[in-house]
Amino acid sequence: MKNILFYCQNLLGLGHLVRTTEIIRHLSKDFKVCLVQGGTPVQGFELPSGVETIHLPAIQVDPTTLWSENRTMIAESSLSFEEVKEIRKNMLLKVFDVLQPDCLITEGFPFSKKNSLSFELVPLLERVKTTKPSTKVVCSLRDIFMVKNTEERAKEEAERCQFMNQYYDLLLYHSDPKVHRLEESLAKAKDLKCQVCYTGYVVQSPIENTGVTDEDIASLTSQAPTILVSVGGGKLGHDLLEAVIEAAAILEKHLPHQIQIFTGPLMPDDKFLQLQKLAADRTNINIRRFTTQLIEHMEKASLSISLGGYNTTMNVLKTGVRSMIYPSNKDREQAIRAEKLEKMGILEVIRPEDLSPAHLAEKIIASLNKEPVKNLCQNLELQGAQKTAQLLQNLLELQLIEAA
């Protein structure tokens, strides 16, 4: 059985890890997979059984530099960041030397996190070239990236293409070309010499063998109509949650709906307590941190209100739920995706000026009166994880032919 080494680093939220996990779920049927994970471990987040997981000492974006032009990284330990970098680099090299994988996959890199992760991934890629050049090197990349239009944009694109041409055999692009094409994010896409394959969108499968909590059972079996509110990992979107809680008093007078809020497992404790206090007098709100059954909650909901990250948006497309999306990040990735789908009639975008309680309540009521959108989602390509597994199977079969 062929070996795959899959590197994933989530620096801010859980999106990269969630998408990687779904891909691995399908890869592990035909390959032996080792996941190297460099972000904050999340309690309750389950990886597919039989997949070896190696946790590097965790690093993350310094919250104080989150929206600055020059983000800085910090280590989640008592060691200095420089010490953690050296440990991580050596761990990665050792994993590669021991595993001797047939394929190395880097999630996002080098199109995202290039400056942040080169300290360990460039040495790893050099090790591949010098010790096992038969290893196929693959980039797994979401639909929208490199969205900042700076004076250095053309230079950055040229550098990314040159880097790909130097080290990579294949780019797996997790997008539906009917919605977003590679050249919309990478004007110099034609300069790539490696193979480029559209996989379609990577959409989560229902999680198997995960204990459903009593709270999930109560919510999912309730006959009360539900408005589902979620903000991904929980480090962003606090203004959206506050706005929904404030609008709940107005909604209670007009709607029989229960509002189920998931704040995300990475929300700071003080913010979680603040939201609980804000909602204390609202009988139509239930607040929880996390559920493994988010898709099931979305399938039941009359309306989903969320941020516009890749995975949450894919859940919207999979379930066909009426949806309102508030693009949270300032680099336009979420806004571009949400605005494209809004033009297709699939969802509605919430803009900052919509967050006043009266205006938001009015938009929520209007959204609930709209026709279901499930039929609009049926023509989209949503089998990205399955197609990724097939493309890698083809790549490694070709490797066998070349070696014969």
C-alpha cells in the first residue's frame, strides 16, 4: 500500500484542518496516510480511524497582529519561537526519513502561509529532492487565495509559480470552475509547469462513530423550527453573534423559531461568558461551543447564519439550506466566495451595515420567506475529496509505470 505524508497547519481557525480531514477520510481507503498537524489541538475533533497523526509543537498567529500587514507567529509553549521552529523542522525531516512516503501533500503552501512556514517546509522539500526524488509532491489548495492586490502582487505570483515549478508535481485545486477559476486568484496560472487539476469542492461527510451528545439529540429531535448560527473555530465573528443575540428580542415577537448558536471551540473563555450573559434573558436562544453534528443541525435548520469560510459554505451547498453569510476576514477571501454565490441566488450576504438589531431581524424574516435553494446547488461539483483520492491514485500508478 502506498504511503502519503500530509502536512497541514491551521494558524487561525479550523478550516484547513477540516478540509484536510475530509480528504484524508477518502485517501485512507486506499493509502496509508500520516497526517502532520502543526496547529492548536482541538478537543472533540476526530480524525479518521487508522490514520497516524503527528502533532508538531503548535504555533499560531499572534492575535495582536491578526489584521496587520505583517503578521507575526508565536509558539504555544514556554519555549521561544526560534526553539520551536528548530524542533518542528527536525521533526518533519525525521518523519520523512522514517516514512519514506510515495507522496507528500502540503495543504495551502506555497500559495498560503509561504512566509510563515518556509522555515520547515523548504528543508523538507529539499530533503525530498536529494534523498527520494521519486516522491510525488502535491499542493492541496482551496478555491480563493492571494486576494491582496498590492504593488508586489505580480512579483509574489511569479515567485509562487517558480517555487511550484521547482518542487511540485501536481496542484489539486478544490474549486468548481463554474464558480471560481484558478486564474481569478492567480493571474500567472499559465506559468505553472506542474499538472493542475480541478477537483470540485471538498464537502464534509457525516462523521461516523462519534458519540452524539444529549444536547444534540434534544436539538435534532425537537419539532421547533430552528435558526442555526455558527462562526467556525470561534476566533472571529463575535460581532455577528452579538448582533444575532440583540436581534433575538425582535425575532421572538414575530417568529416561533429557536436560535441555536455554536461559538466554535477556539473562542476565548471570557468572550464565551460575555455572550452567555448577553443572551441570559433570551428564551429563544441556546448557546454551545461545538458540535460534531453541524451538518445535521444545518439540514434541520430553516435558516443558517454564519461566517463565509470554505467549509461552512460547502456545508450550505451540500444541505441546500437557506443561508445568510457574513464575510468576516478583511482579506476578501470570504467576501469573494459569498458574493459569487449570492449572484447565483444560493445565499444572501450580510454586510456590516446590516448588523443593527432591527435591520438584521428584518433580513432574517425576509430570508425565511424565500424559496428553498436546494435545486440551485445540485449542478455544482461537490465531490472534491473523492476526486482528489482518484487523482492521487492515478498519479501514483503513473509513478509505478515510470519506475518499471
